[in-house]
Amino acid sequence: MLEGARDSLVRQLRVLEELVKARLEVDVPGMVAGVKARVESRLRLDPLPIEADLANKPGPFGFGAVRTWAWQSPEAQKIVLSHIGLRPVIEGFALVIHPRKRLAPIFGADLMALPTRLSVNADVYGARELTGDVLEPLGESFGRLRSHAGPAWAQSIASGAGLHARPSPRLVDDAFAALTAAIGRYLDVLTAAKEGSTEGNVPSQRDFFTAFHEHGPRKGPLGHLFGAAWAERYSRLIFE
């Protein structure tokens, strides 16, 4: 019995070691560069000013940093890309696109590499008539990652067809491919969307901000590492 327990423990440790190794091989800076290039290739970006400590926030004791870029374009009032580089605790990126006077939903995506797993999300937010058909064509690739419904607090404004998965680091290529496909699909929808205001008849920008400001970075690792005041400003930059 003791020998069997020992063998089981050894197997578990080997699996854990393999997961950690796969996690450390995830090229998050390369992903950030790829996402930035994809957005730049589709939208004419003009930089938006950001406060210095939001553009580049060193981690505690100089350990890593959070770097953030913001732009606007004729189609989007704000595009924010953030690289969270606090390896090996947490490393990843987030992208949020707010449309400019177009009948299109808000887009939000992130991929985070945690010590032994990934967290990947991509969804559109707004009224069902704006969100329903955006990401549905990608359902098969999302399903291969065992995508689920996403957090309960966002479901009233989410599409119901987004990517929300917690795959192994071994599946990082599949996860990133699914996320970038979602970005491409959203950019197709955004650039083709008719001009118009969504105020008054669909969930507003305020609904999106309220949900993510309440449950986002302020409640997670960034809030704990950098403090409530900085996390409050960071959250407003991304979601408001």
C-alpha cells in the first residue's frame, strides 16, 4: 500500500513538473506583439495619452511590470492593450475595444498564464441583437478548449457564445489561435458596423464598466500587488 501511494505521488509530481515547464515556455511577449500587430493591421490607430505609472508600472521590488497602451481609431473610441509581466506568478495580456458610435458590441479578451494552467477569455458585450452572431462561427474551436459560459456576473451582457476556458499550458497554441480568431472576427464586425448610437435601447457602456470594474483587476492579483488606488485607475482606463 505504501509503495502504491509513493508511486502515485511520484506520478503527480511529474505531471506537475511537466505543467510548470510548459507554463514557463509560454511566450507571452510574443503573443502581445502578435495581438498588437493584428489590431494595427486592421485599424488606423492614434495613441491616447496615459499617465506614466499606468503606461509602465514596475512590479513590487522591481519584479516585472505591467505595460499598457491605449489608442483610438475612426471605428473605436478606445482600444487598450495591457501586458501583465509578473512571471512566474502571473503573466498575460488583456485587450478591450470600445466602439465609436457604431452598432457594435464591446470586445474584451485576455489570456493569463498561471503557475500550472491558462485562463483564456474572449467575448462581446451588449444587447443580444448586437452580440448574438459575432462569435458563433467560432464555436467549434472554442469547444475544443472546453469553453464554458463565463462568469455569472457578466452573463447578462455577454454574448453566450464567447470563449471562456481554463486549458493546460500544453494547449497554449490552440488557446492563442482561438483568441486571435475571436479578435479577427470582431474586427470584421466592427469595421462593417453601421454608424449609430446604442444608448437608450441596449445595455450601455456603463453596464459593461460597472460589471468589470466591480469584479475585475481591483479584486484580483493586481489589486493585491499594486494597491487599491492604482488598481482603481487601471480598471477605469481599461473598462470605462
